[in-house]
Amino acid sequence: MKHKAVRKAVRKFAETELGPISHEIDRESRFPWEVIEKMRLLNYFGLQVPRKYGGAELDTISYAITVEELSRVCAAIGLCITVHNSVGAYPIVRFGNVEQKKRFLPLLASGEHIGAFCLTEANAGSDASAVETTAVIDNGDYIINGTKVFVTNGGVCDLALTFAAMDLGDRRSAAGVFIVEKNMPGFFVGELEDMCGMRANPVSSLFFEDVRVPQSHLLGRPGDGLKIGLITLDTGRIGVGAQALGVAQAAFEAAVKYSKERQQFRKPISSFQTIQNYLADMATQIDAARLLLYRACASKDAGQPFGAEAAMAKLHCSTTATQVTNLALQIHGGYGYSKEYDVERYFRDAKVTEIYEGTSEVQRMVIARSVLSQLT
């Protein structure tokens, strides 16, 4: 009942507040601050933050449902919420010390600060150990230099968890994750990217030029960066899986509706076996994706290892999103290729879910590693 109530409440909010503007903000690449303000009041920015820090402290299935329902209406805002919660706030919940939690979690939970996670660089993405951003000790502080690219929420973030090499001779074992605040001198936001999809999310590069960060802003211990980064990405994959699932669900519903309305040969195209086969495959893929996603959520909440489960969920949900949106566009025919119909937006939004938070190829590596370790 709890999960049904969460779904009902979020769906109503999304359809009421995001539905009327989703087409417009995609076309204009506009971040809807007017809706973000309302989301702050409803604790969307503190979904899994403990209540003592001002969060909603939801279980992970409720969190996934929230992201799914937001993304069903506007995937770009679903992206903002999942990145903020899963790779912005969660690492501090999981790895932060008492002082870091007291200082930063209330700001993140309230949405006063929007969070981002900065790993990807021009020469580093799937290979996290190849980062060229550096953090060097100087008079008791860390001096950070480097550039991060394709940062989700980058254009509006107030707090950026930044992955940096602490020892150029051994990036893999001596990396760190640093809490960098927007007002720190030397921290600059680049121009917003002109993206194919998710256009209402302000994706940008971030520049670090001799940014002085106190040692108290290091998350975990020196050298913990890779471990923190990989566990954070496991959590992020649940969120991206939920986002992809929401996009697929929206495209499927649009395809069903259109197939019942569109007439050819004097009858609705839903009466043709080919269209019925498409819809049957879409429904089956979506249900399978949802079950994989909820299994990963349940494993996380039970305190069990969930890396492989999250990778399977993310892989299948993102693949489902691209396949379902492709079929939905095909069912719409020429109208599906027109920007007057939302299905072309779903088509554009779906693809990137196979890329960020680890490409589909990386997910297969994670899954294969788990399979091979269990059979040896």
C-alpha cells in the first residue's frame, strides 16, 4: 500500500506540474525553477536522506518509483532528482563523517543546494582510474585542478562531489572524492551543453583552477576515492534504471493510445497482429525491467551486495527504454517523427540512459565479473 500511495502522489504531482510544460522546457532547454521550488517543499531532494537531517528517509523501492513517475512525464527533471539524490546526497549519507553530514545533508535534503557528481573527463569515463584532475596537499588544504565534462546538474549545482587523483604515480589506489562548494574561488561553470535529449537538465563542464578545499571536505579516507566512486555508481544505476523505466512506460502508454485511435483500412491499427505483437513485446520488456529494478532496490535495502543486481537493472531498463521508444515511434509512423508528439522526445531521452552512470558495455563487464566469481 505504501508504494502505491507514493506512486499515486508523485504521478499526480508530475502530471499537474510538469505535464503542461514538459514539451516547452525540452524545446527551450530550460530548467523549470518554478517547479523545482515546489519540489523542494515536498522533499524530492531528500528522498533517502535520514529524517534527522531533514530528509524523507524513503526505502529504495519508493525512491525508484518516485524517479520513475517523474521521468514518465519529464525525464530531464527525473534525471535532476536521481542524480542529486543518488550520487549527490547518498555518498555523504554513506561515507560522510558526523560533521559533514550535519553541515551538508540538511542543505541537500531541502534542495537549497543542488548536488552533482563529477567523474567524467575528456580522457576518463569508463576508466575511472584515468582521471587527470588532481588534488595536491598545500598548507593543510587540497588544491584541485582539472576539468570535468558532461556534468548532470552542472549548470545549477551548489555542491559538486569531485573525483580527483591524489597521487599522479598511482591514481587507482590514491584517488579521493572531495566536496566542492560553488562559492569556492577557482570553481567555474562552463556553458550548457546542447544535448540531443534530457534538454531541460543543465548539463555542463566544470572547471577547477587552484580550488582550495579544506581537508575536512575529503569524503572518507585518503585513497578511498575509487571505492566510494564505484559504490556511488551502483546506487546511481538504480536511479538511471528507474528513469529509463519511466521513459519506456510513457512511450508504451502513448503507443497504446495512438494505436486505438489511428485508423487504416477502415479499422484501428491496434487490430493488426503486427501492432499487437509490438505492444505485447513492449509490455513484457517493461514488466521484466521493473522486476529487475525492484530486486536491486530490495537487495540494497536488505544490506546485501547489489552491484550486479544494479548493473542488470540498469542494463535491461535502458535497453528496454531504447527499444520501446523506437517501437512507439514506429507505431506512430510519420507523426512519431514530428516534434508535435511527445513520442519523439521519449525517443531522444531514452538513448542516453544506455550511456551515463556506466555504458551498457560496462554493465556487462560488471555482470560478467560477478557471474565468473560465483562459478569459480
